[in-house]
Amino acid sequence: MDKVTYGDELFMTKSLLAKISGFFPLEQELEADLRKLAFRSVKLSAGQTILSAGEKYKQVLLVDEGWVLRQRHVGGGGRQIVNVALPGDFLGFNAVLFDTSDFDLIAKTDVVVYPIEIQTIDKLMERHRGLASALTWANGREESLLAERVVSLGRRDATERLAHIICEIVVRLQLIDRLHSTRLNIPLIQEDFADILGLSVIHVTRTFRRLTDLGLLAYRRNGIDLLDIDGLKRIAGFDDAYLHFSLRKDARMRPSAS
Amino acid sequence: MDKVTYGDELFMTKSLLAKISGFFPLEQELEADLRKLAFRSVKLSAGQTILSAGEKYKQVLLVDEGWVLRQRHVGGGGRQIVNVALPGDFLGFNAVLFDTSDFDLIAKTDVVVYPIEIQTIDKLMERHRGLASALTWANGREESLLAERVVSLGRRDATERLAHIICEIVVRLQLIDRLHSTRLNIPLIQEDFADILGLSVIHVTRTFRRLTDLGLLAYRRNGIDLLDIDGLKRIAGFDDAYLHFSLRKDARMRPSAS
DNA sequence: CGTTTAATTGACATTATTCAACCCGGGTGG
DNA sequence: CCACCCGGGTTGAATAATGTCAATTAAACG
């Protein structure tokens, strides 16, 4: 994260808090924690490497704006994208937990993040209960997304896989109130889809063609027109349960007074 | 978890504590927590369903003995195994966190687990710091394993994938001191490998044949002879970093006195 | 032993990859 | 303003990887 510029906003944006509090009920406690720990934003421009595999890292990033890819380069020029982070997602928790990162973090668009310094995890966990539960939740959800990706890569064909990831992105954008029409503005090119889905670029083209021929969508540069989202979900066998919109009720945190 | 028999051992076995404390340095605190929360063992027999997808669940299981598969049935009779739990691993944390499970948990061998009741997660996190950090660590590591599986499924061919999962299992067994020779006793059949690797059974057969012809291993029912583990690692592009043998040093928890 | 489950083999179909050529649209510099 | 260029995207043909089906063998077990 070399060339960063500090944001002009000194405090956590309201909209980000809204996004997060949709997930975490203890708004005051979490908000207080975040204001204390993530007091300034950092801007990164599209294409920047935020974190490289193997690099040591000491902060967690809370995404406020933009798309970030977590990816690994494999021997022979290949690349696998393991997940896509959107506003409201945390980045780099594993890198902090385990000292070094297994993956590269790449800003796919211009990005705004709130870095949270983590000296020792236990101190953090003790003193900032709101953030601790947020991270626990985020990591659990991340794990669910990855498990679903494993299912896709292992047991769904190209058409199902592509339809599935599009459905996932649609629902995740809706969750953070970023999608209001059938026009899905997506900064990914077909090569990115290929590296998410474990396919060749050319096969991704053909698979988009198939979905187009089925009347489900229309692919354009920088976007997809969603013509039949239910059809997409049907063909993908998409069930949004794994996105875990909320914690179980009795796991919701109590006010910090305790 | 219908037909369970209660273990005759009333307390956590020493060997399990040893396994876990290899990962978690704060032995006394964790041990105290575990003794309090996981005071009796439960035995399950091979083939039993421990937990079904969609089922509500209120306890985390700490595996003491045996192999457990976390899997999902997909439309059309298929199955994807997302991971394999070995002694020392925690099960069902996500199911507890999110109220219901996304996956089935199947005992592949006879299994002994220590159930840990979780009323509310925040209480647990507050009162049992040792366990809280263990779960945080376990979930993070789980996430790393899944990310690596995504890389395998997305960008490695059948031979690399098979070699890779064998390497992973070998190293994980060594970590818990369960492998002392070149004989790898493994309760998985080729169909299980197929459903882990996203391949057909027949292709798994062919791929074992290829590894055999390369002089790397010999497959038998109930086991694999490891003839050239370094060769396997080489062909798989296996780097054990993602297994995260230990937490970063300054993340190690302090005594609970605080 | 005979039965059952798992592994194996061969022939063939399908899916996805690779390579090569071409298209298209938006910028840029002359 | 236009010609060119370049990053994406598309298409077709040939090839490689993996899947399916059907039949056979081998090992394990009562």
C-alpha cells in the first residue's frame, strides 16, 4: 500500500455504518469501536496492489467504496480469484491473524478503505467487543462464501457457475443497497470471470453467449443487463441462504454495559 | 445426532489437549475453558449424520478422534465435500453462528467429539477467552484451507489436485502426530476423493494410476503407501504455508488474569 | 465360498482449452 | 476530424481433459 492519499473525511461515513449495522445489531457499540479504531479513510486507485502474498501485515481494512479482488498467482502464469470484496466487507483479517497473507489483494476499481490497526488480537477482542463480533461474523460469512465457491467449482458446469456468481453479486449488491435497476454495473472483465470461475476466457465468452441466447442477460463492457434474474437463479440452482443476511437472534450482542 | 452414546471418559483427554495446545499457546486458560465447557465426550459411529444442512444447531463440536466430512448434496445426485475434519478440529461453528448449517456433517469413521454448548456467542466470547481465541483461530484457518481448495479446483488439473489433497492430509496428520511411517491410513474411498476434488470416480482411478506410474505412491483400499512425498509435493505445487501452523507471535493470548 | 463393495478398464461422448484470426469501439495523436 | 491503435470481445477449428456407460476384476467379509 505504497502510494496512498488520506481522505478528507476524518470520520467513518454514515453510509458505511448503515451498511454494517444491517449485519450487526449492536450499532452503538460497533459504531463507537469503529470511530475509535478506523478514524480516517485511505484511497487507493484502480489496479493498485493493496497487499501481496507473503507480505506481513498489521491492519484490517474495512471497505467503504469500490471492488477488491483476493487472488493467488499459480505456477505457469495462471491466476485464481478466491473472492470479491465489496463495500462493507473486511479485508486482511486472516493476514493479520496469521502474520502473513496467502493471497494478493488488488483494487479493481478506485477504492476507499478504513484501516484498523491491530496490535494484538486479544487486546482488540477484549476492548472492542463490537468489532470483535463483527470480525467473527465477517470471517464466518467469508467462510460460507468460500464453501459455496468450492461447491460451484467442484460440481457445477460453466453455465451454472457463471449464473451463480452473477446471482451472488446481485444479491450482495442489493444487501448494501447498491443495485436499484436491472442494470448491473460491474467492473469485472471476462478474464476476471474466468479466474473466478476456473475457466478460460474464451469459454466465459461462450458461456455469456449461452446465457444471452437463453434471454437471461446481455453482457456489455462494464456491465450486464439483467433480463431475467429468476431465470438466472433457476439455472444456477441459486439459494441465497449461504449469504447469511443476519446473525442468529440470540447471538446478537448486548449493550456493552455488561 | 440421534443415536449417541456417552463416553466413559468424563474429561477431555490429555492427547486432545496436547493437539490443540500445539496451536494455542495459552494452555492453562484454554484447558480450563474446555474442561468447563466440554466435560464429556460423545461417540458416533461411521456413516452417521452428525448434522444435516438446514438443521438448527446449538453446539460446537471439538473432534477428539476420527474423520468427519462436511459436504453438500447438489441437484442431480451430486455431492461436494468442502472439507475434512480431523482430531483437534472444531465443527459446526458456522452453523451455530448463523443458526442453521449450510452443509451436512458426516462421520466417515467412528468418531469421538466433545460438544460445547453455546447459549449466546457473546457470553462465550466474554467468559471464555481461551475458547474464543481458539474458535477465531480455527475459523481463520478453516477459511485458509477453503481458499486453497478454491485454488485447486479452479486452477489445478486432476493430477495436481489429487497430489495436493494428499499432501495436505499428510501434513495435517503429522501436525497432530498421527503419521509416523510412509503408510497413510486413510478412510476415504475413491468416490470421496472424487467429491473432494470435483472429479468423477473413474477419473480419480485414472489419476491414482498416473501417480502410481510416476512412482509417487501406491493406492490400496484403506490406505496409501507414500513412496515419494517430495515428488508429490513437487507435482502438486504444494506449499504448506496456508496450513498456518501457529498464530503470529504477538497475537498469542495473555493469561486470563487481566 | 459366495456376496458385496470398491476399483479398474475400454469405448465413446461431452466439456473445456488452445490457437489463430477477426471484430468492435473508444481513445489518441497527427 | 480521421486514421490508427489497443484492449476487450467473439468466432471457428483442432485438441486435450474429463465424464459417462457398460462390463470386468479384485479385495473384503460374513
